[in-house]
Amino acid sequence: MTDPDQIKSWIEGGLACEHVEVRGDGHHFEAVIVSPAFRGKSRVQQHQLVYSALGGRMAGEIHALSMMTWTPEDWAARGR
């Protein structure tokens, strides 16, 4: 069974990130991802970058992943 720490590691291994949080129950996961790679990209393009970092795992090991993607500037503006 996949756990949140594995998903966090896979994302960080395939995408330059400043912050990654992943929560989930082994089947359904939620992620917050902050990356400078998201600058100038649409939300769909940002999510595609994350899917690319996860490789083929979305088709097998990860049943569902909901994500919030942020540039470092947008994340900082949220007061985090």
C-alpha cells in the first residue's frame, strides 16, 4: 500500500520543490506542492508537471490524488 511519505518522495525526486505536504489513507491522497517550476504555467500545466514527476504511478500505485499547486510567491502571499 502506498503511503503519503512515498508520494512526497516521488514528487520531490522528479520536481524541484520548496515545500511538499501529502496526506492520505493509502488510496486517496491530498497534496500541497510549492515549486518555482510552476511560474508562468496554468493550473493544468502545473498538475501535468506533478503527474510527470510521479511517472506511471498514477495508473497503478496511486488511486486518487487531489493537489493544490503554488508558486513560491503565491505561497508566501498566503502568509504561510
